[in-house]
Amino acid sequence: MGRYVLRRLIQMIPVFVGATFLIFVMVYALGDPVSALFGDRGPDPATAKALREEFNLDKPVWQQYLLYMGDILTGDFGTAFNGEPVTALMDRAFPISFRLMVTALVFEMLIGITLGVITGLRRGRSLDTSVLVLTLAVIAVPTFVLGTTAQYFLGVEFGWIDPAVSPDARLDELIVPGLILSLVSLAYVTRLTRTSVAENTRADYIRTAVAKGLPRRRVTVRHLLRNSLIPVITYLGADVGTLMAGAIVTERIFNIQGVGYQLYQGILRQNSPTVVGFVVVLVLIFLLANLLVDLMYAVLDPRIRYA
Amino acid sequence: MPDQEQPPPLGAQEDAATRAVTVGAATPEPDAARSLWSDAWHDLRRNPVFLVSALLIVFLVLIALWPGLIASQDPQRCQLGRSLQGPSSGHWFGFDTQGCDVYTRTVHGARASIAVGVCATLGVALLGAVVGGLAGFLGGFWDTLLSRLTDVFFGIPMVLGAIVFLSMITLSGIWPVVLVIAALGWPQIARIARGSVITVARNDYVQAARALGAGNTRMLLRHITPNAVAPVIVMATIMLGTFIALEATLSYLGVGLRPPTVSWGVDISAASDGMQFRNAPHILLYPAAALSVTVLAFIMLGDAVRDALDPKLR
Amino acid sequence: MRGSTRNRLTGAVAGVMAVALAVTACGGGDGSGGGGGGSFVRASWGDPQHPLEPANTNEVQGGKVLDMIFRGLKRYNPETGEAEDAMAESIETDDQRTFTVTIEDGWTFSDGTPVTAKSYVDAWNYGAHIDNAQIASYFFQFIEGYDEVHPVDEGAEATADTLSGLEVVDDHTFTVRLTEPFSLWPETLGYAAYAPLPQAFFDDHDAWLDKPIGNGPYKIDSYSRSQSMRLVRNDAYAGDDKAKNDGVELRVYTDNNTAYTDLQAGNLDLIDDVPASQLANIGNDLGDRYINQPAGIIQTVSFPLYDKDWKGEDGAKLRRGLSMAIDREEITSQIFHDTRTPAGDFTSPVLGEAGGYKEGLCGDACDYDPEGARELIEEAGGLPGGKVTLTSNVDTGSHRQWMDAVCNSINNALNDTGACTVNPVPTFADFRNRVTGHEMTGMFRTGWQMDYPLIQNFLQPLYYTDASSNDSGYSSEEFDRLIDEANAASEEDEAIEKFQQAEEVLAEDLPAIPLWYQNGTAGYSERLDGVKLNPFSVPVFTDITVD
């Protein structure tokens, strides 16, 4: 087990290099960010040149990448165009997005798995159908609509929440945004759990357990659920990164200056230090989450062993 | 790896446990495909869920191919003077912000939306299932290599990738969007497929088959795929819907379908822009409803196919 | 390490928020004169795109703050837009080229140091120098010696440290020598780039950026970058426009729609630039607490005159025809809910008639006439290849909607649903690169927000041969000559007349077609009174009173 983890950690290095290089090249391929800094006015060549020098944009892409990675290893993630160090942006954005992600993940696990188990055990019943309809609504109506509607009614009409999250982004402020963010994933989790549960109810060991006369609840939780969770856990593990990086819409609506928002701003302004810096950390989070999921396999399924 | 000379076994109908043994016995069977896939087809034809969803899909495809059948107007004919007018006789769904007929646009939007959804889902599912499935099945070095490759692609934010690709690709039509979604969407499925294959591969019947000398190809096609495919199908059917919606987001960001292509996504995002639906819900309702019905049809189809493929449910 | 920074940061933010909350909580009833009290204005803000230096700011959000913490030689009257003396006691010239500037006594920066002639000369030298890479350094291009500190050619080094045209005479006097006569130059001095800078700016630049120090009606109390800024009244302010409230709390919003919702929920007092799509409901939501007034912004559509399809006689007819095919009235009312006004010239109504704005100067070309449009385009042999595209970035400002509407209007006029298609470009940067790289093949969006309320600013930078924002590549000897004559004119009336003649050349050639004048919009809470916008669509914070 220890060796397995160590091996996986070492494997992260090439993945890390590969992913960051890919991102770097992509941001580079977007073109020259400098002329946009001048707004609707044509750039003045000398100032533009000075700015390119400041951000190393005048060098070939591989050299920019090496310079950048060299700086990262010393903890210097560069400066955003507004003059703020990228580390300062990350210091603010990641904790916020992390809290938002955890909130969403908790909703997914609580609501998604519960609904999934219930519908999986009662396939074809009316409850199953109602959940399906809800799922469809969530998929077909964009997050934007659900988010702004929830914000308007809960925030303005009923006054239960503050429509905009404060810069602290306290956990209680993140409940509604977290729920909105989790909705699409909830649909996946519910459907995945439902299928998995439905499949496993017919498995021999469940029949055996039932035949042994074990109480229904115990069979469901200990045997059925545990064995049904592998695809769900895999999904949730992969979702960690998506929830942190892909919350662009939710973060915008609820005024959360998280990772998704900063990343999107960075992309729009073609600011490679911001984009690459954020993605570097995101890739690390992806990798750790995936490692965790792989380790969970062994916990959930005793037949899986890591040497 | 391929072992064509050894004819595949019969007996996919049996219960999983007995099946492993039959498999090992390797009874010759001339028409291998029949045992699993044709049986599934046999089941499907009797499944009302399948029939309803198939009918729906046929209907949607017909509309996508010949929208003129039920909507005779030009979706591009828009008059700002009629902006946001509600439903009326002759214009059942009302007009959108630009004064275009919502009914006409909803009907004409089917083609691009369904094409993007289906093609992107197929691409993602195939790529993801192959890479993830192989990683889980082969294990060891290959697992490491393929999994880490998946990780690399996982790191790329969809929006960034889309903006980069789509501002460089100058293809017209739906293909740039399909390509981008397929290129960046597969890691999710790959992870699921790998997890699923790992679980299945540890099952007794698979172990038994392996112990009895079944080759890799047959192991994959006969024993593992049918049992591991369920999560992939479930994911894929939902993805279809989210991809149609994703196309909307991409269009909204200016990197999706190029005008004058009409799609549900384009209309949904236009309606969502700045909460215009607050005053005129009909501009959001109809394209969103069309999207829901399509996703419903595919989810039902996916469920039915999955059930038919699952030997344990027989 | 990261943890500790974060804690300090969140701690600081929490502190600020706690103070702000406490302050707003006891805000009611204290009135505007309260000493330690709480009449703070909570206003929406966007993250400034550049560091907050006077010569490094070219957009509204940064400008909003600079307008509060700095006062330069001149100030534009919030209502008339006229340049009035602020710190300047007098600006004198005999030849429209050498100016003697005398500043008033008694002004100080908020750190207590006096504002002197040197504060100005140092600031301008800093802003102009190439090594400081200031975005708005072009403002100093009229001053002699600019070419030496800021060479035009890419990669060239500066050959001087300071502008030779600036000279300190004594603590309150300095002289400015321009490269050529520019009669209206003193009128440009209200722009933020011309603000004075304290010695602290040069001594510890980073510390200054963390908490800028100026000489304006407000001083910065605390600043958390890209989150919020708290400004309090500067009691030592020497100008006339003293703040009527205790201070302003600027809050960064990720989206203006969110700010609007927060205003409805009572958590915010003032939002400027109300999202267009909310305007349909604004009467219900806010009643009359809504401002919609002209601002110095004009939106145009330009043509690639470097492309052969748009050149010559036929090109001119096409441009005129397309202009006539756009139903500006309907688009401004349906899409923009009257926050835009159909444009009839190339300037802006905020200039006023005396300032050179002339309604209807554009003539028939700006009037909707579908039949005339069709005829003209047919005469010109039809659109190039039978169709035309309209290109713009779509990442900001809901451009997509009006683009669709413009194209539909053209298509309806030409009775061909395939004539005009929208070509959205994902990012502003990409769009600007394509525009400045002369890669356009059809119509493209151009807009201009004035730097200062002068007719010159709406014409010269946009249409003079090789000017910095001449995106269409327009070049007319007659236009250039009239502009030169206008700049050299010694009387303001004469200058404006010449500028208008130049504008008529534009109306004839139509390198760009005027679409509409953009208004400034704002919505505010019941707590506020006296809210107004200046011609730059920035709220006049000093005049706001809080109940």
C-alpha cells in the first residue's frame, strides 16, 4: 500500500509537466494579450513592447515555459495584469472554491446517493418516475436560469439569503450556491447509483444475505450500498476538480471570487500566469483526488488489493 | 492477443455464476454474436420503454432531417417589432427577443442540437470506454500509462480548451464543437469505465474464465464489456443532454456553433442572457422542453439497452 | 506559509467587513454631517484591470477611484462637462504652444505633504517614460521631448529621463512646451493621467499601490485588491467639491446582474451601468431611483477600407446603403430600452451644441430607409459575395443581442435572410488583435469612450491618418488638413467650426457608420439622495447624501 502510494506520487511528476505544458501552449496559442490592455485604442508599439518584456512574452514559447516553471519551483507564480501576484489570487480563490466544492459534494452524496438507492430499489414506481422528471429538468434548464431564479426568490422576494456572497464566503452563505452547483452532478450521481443498486440487488451475495435472514436495512447498507458505490465514488472523485474549476457560472451569479471565476477572467484576458498558475494547482488536486478514489476501491471492494 | 481460432462459447443466457463455467468449457458455437447481442435485441423488441423511446427518437430524427415537414417558415426571418410577443394563433410559441418565431426556431434547432449531442456523446463514450476499459483490463504498465494520460487531459478546463481550439479551427458546421467536446470530455468516462472494469474483472466468473485460458479479446468482449458497460451507458445518456446544453454555453461564449446555425442551445442561452425569461418565460420554455424530451428519450433508450445487455436480469 | 498569509488576509478582510457592517448598521438617521458616524455609500465596483496608477488607467472602474482620490489642474463639470479650474489658478499662453501653469496654494496630499509644481512634473515624467510602461502614456505625447523618453519604434531605448518640455519655475509654477500649437490643450487636463503624485509614490511604489495616496475629496481607508475598497472623506481637501457623505465603500461584483439583485435586496446603495436586460423591469424594481442620461460614448460599425471590396465608389455606396438598412430607433428601444440614442453624428450629445455636437450632421445616411438601402446596394453591384459579416467580441457587454438585431434589420431591408451574419469572437484580446492586424473582411464593432469632453477627442484619434485608433485604415487629406487647422486655431469657436467641417468629410466618406450614443445608467437605494452621473458615466460620489 505504502509503495503503491509512493509510486503514484512519483507518477504525478510527468503528468504535472505534461498538463502544465499543454496549458501553457494553449494559452500561448490564444495570441498576444497585450493589445487588449489598451482597450479600444490601438497599442503604442513601445509601451506594448515594454509590457511584453515585463511578462516574458517576447521569448519563444518553450523558453517562456522553462522560465515560468523555474519561477514556480521557487514559489513565484508571476503577476496578473492588474499587478497583483498570482499567489495572492490563489490564496483567496482556492479556499473559497474548496468550501464551495465540499458543500456541493456533500449535497451530491447525501441527496444523490439517497435518491439513487431509493429509485434503484423501486424501479418503475412513481417515485422513480418523479426523480427522473426532476433529473430532466436539471439537465435541460441551464444552471444560469436555476441560479438566478433561486437567487431572486430566496434573496429578494423572501429575503432568506443575501443574494451576493461576501468576500469571506462563509460556509452558511455557500449553501444555496453549493446546491445550485451540485445539481447537474446530482443527476449523474442519482442515475449512477440507481443503476448500480438495481444491478447488485440481483447479485448472489445479496440473495445469500437475504436468505440468511439478515435485516433488510443491514443488507442495504452493508452489502448492497458498499458494492454499488464504485462507479459513484469514481464519478465523485473526478467531479472534485470539475466542481472547483468549472463553477464559472455559479460563481459569477453569486459573486464568489473562486477558482472558476479567476480562471475565466484569466482566459478572457489571456493572462498566462493566472491561468497556468491556477491550473497547476488544479491538476495537483485532480491527481490527489483520483489517487484517493483508487485507494477507496480497495476499501469498498475487498477483492481489490494494491501492492 | 486476438484468438480467432478459438470459437466463442455459447451460454451468455445463463446466470453469471454458471456462465463462467460454461465459458471455460468453451463449447463451440458458430454464431457468437447471437448469444448476447441478438438476445438483447430479442428482449428489446418486447420492452415498451424501448418502443416508446425509439419512436420518440425516430420522430426527433425526422424533424432534424426535414424540419420543413412541420414548420414552413424561415427561422431567420425575424422582426424586432414583434420582440417578446406572447403566444398567439398562427404563432403558438410566441416570439423571442429578436422577434423570431419561437416555434419555427425550436423545430429548426433540432438538427444541430441532436447532431451535436449524439455525435459528441458517441465520440466521448467510445474514446473514454476504450481508453478506460483497456487501462482497467490490462492493468500494470498500461494502466499507469493510460490513466496518467487521462489525468493530463483532465487538467484542461473545458472553456479554455474550447476557446483555444475553436478560435483556431475554421471548419464550419457542428464538427468543431463535436471535436472539442469529444477531445476534452472523454476522461470522465474513461475513469468510470476503468473503475467499472476493475470491479468486473475481479468477479469470480471472469477469474474463472481467465484461469481456464480464455484469451484477452474474448475476455473483454464476452465477459467484461457486457457487465461493465452499464455505468458508461448511464453516463452517456445523461451526457447527451448536458452536451446539448454545453453547446449552448459555448455558443454563448462565442465559440460554439457559428451563426446562422439555429440550435436549442443558442436559443436557451439567448433567453438566459440577463434574465430575459423573467418577462417572457415562453422564450426559454420551448427550447428547454424540446431539450428535455430529447434527453428523456435517450435516457429511456439507455435504460432499456442496459437492461437488455445485463445477463443477470434475465 | 500559505496558510498564514491566508489567515492574515481573511482576518483583514473580516475586519474590514466587520467595520463596514457596523458602519452600515448604524447608518440610518445619522445624516451627512456626522463626525465619527456612518453615512457611507455602498457602491458596486469592478476589478480595475491595471494597477491603480493615474497614467496606467484607461477604463471606468479604475477611473472611478482615481476621480475620488485625485484632483488635477482641471475638473470636468459633472453637469456641463466643461473643464473648470480645480487646482489650477491659471494656465496662460501667448502662442498656444508654451503654457505657464500656476497652481493654488494650500493643497495637500492625504499623507500631509503639500502638492507642488514638482508633484505634477514628476508625475507626468513618470507617466510618459517608456520604462514604466504606462498604458495611458500617450496623453503626454503633445509635450516636447516625448519622443526622447518614449520612442515610437518597438525596442528603442529612451534617450532622456525627463520631458524636456516641462520645467519647474517655483513651488507653484511650472511651464509646459508642446511640440506644436494645440489651443484646446488646457481643456484636456481634467483627465486622470494628469494627476499629481506625492513623493511617497516614488519612494515606496509597492506600498503606494497597496494603498494609493492622493489629493482628492476622499482618501483610501483600506483596500483589499479585487474585493473592496473603503474610502473616507478627506477633511483636509482644499477643493470646492467636498464630500457630502462620510465615505464610500466600493464592492467588487463578479457580475452586474448580481449587483443589481443585491441592490434590490437592500445590501447595496448604488449600481452604475445597469445591465440592459434588467431595464425592462427597472420601473417596477426601483421606481424613479434610476438614472439614464447621455455619456461620452458612441458606438459605431467600421469597415475595412484596406480591403478591396470596401474601397472606391462602390464601397462607399455599400457603406451608405448598409447604414440606411439599420433601424436604429427600433433597436435602441427594443434591445436597449432607450439607454442608447440613435446617433446622428460622430461625436456625443454630452459635448453640447457649443462643444461641437451637431444633431443630424450624418444626414440621410443615418436614417432608416430600407428601399433606399436596397437601391444603393444594388447600384454598387450588391454585397461582396452576396453577404456581409458583422464581427465583435462577445465576452463582455451583451454585444450578441444588438449584433443579431442589426443583422436582422439589414436582412429584412434587403429581403434576404442570408445577407448579414454575425461573427462572434470569443475574447476581446483576440478581437483587438484581428482588428489592429487589419484582418477584418466585413463590418466590425468599434466604440469610443471619450478621454475628455472635446470634439477633437472624437475625431482625431479615430480617423486621422495612421492615428492610434484608426481601425478602418481611413485616410483623407482633406480631413487631416481640417484637423490640423482646427488644432492651430487660436479661438475655440473657430477650432470647433473646423472640427465640424472635418466631421462632414467623414459623413460623406463614412469610414464608419454611427450607430448610437450610449447613455450612462445607475440605480440606487432609498437611502441615497443627489445621485448623478458625470459625462464619463461615473457617479459623482461627492454630491451624494445618505439618510
